Amino acid sequence: MKLVFGEKCIGCGACTKQCPEVFGFDREKRRAFVRPDAAVEAHAAAVRDAALICLTGNIKVAEN
């Protein structure tokens, strides 16, 4: 699984609520980010759900 987090984040926090193990929130920049130590594969279902609920389509998931 490949996770691509683009630049269109509006800071709604939906992804961080759906999968806090993979997505964090930078309060200063007011936008989400992918945690550097994130175990994306271990949370694959939640990551896919986060991509589906992202309001801007900023999160892309591709299968290898």
C-alpha cells in the first residue's frame, strides 16, 4: 500500500479522528500530516476510510 498526502489539506481533522495512529495535526500550520513513524500497513483499513472521508481528496491510497 502506498499513501500519498498532498498539499490540499484544509485542516478539518477528519483523517486524524479516523486514524490517529497514522495522521497527526499541526496546530500552528492548521493542517494534518502523516506521522513519520506511522505503520500505514498495520492500519490499512482506517487509512482507506480516511481517504474516503477527506473533504478535499488530499489523501490518495494505491495498492502495490
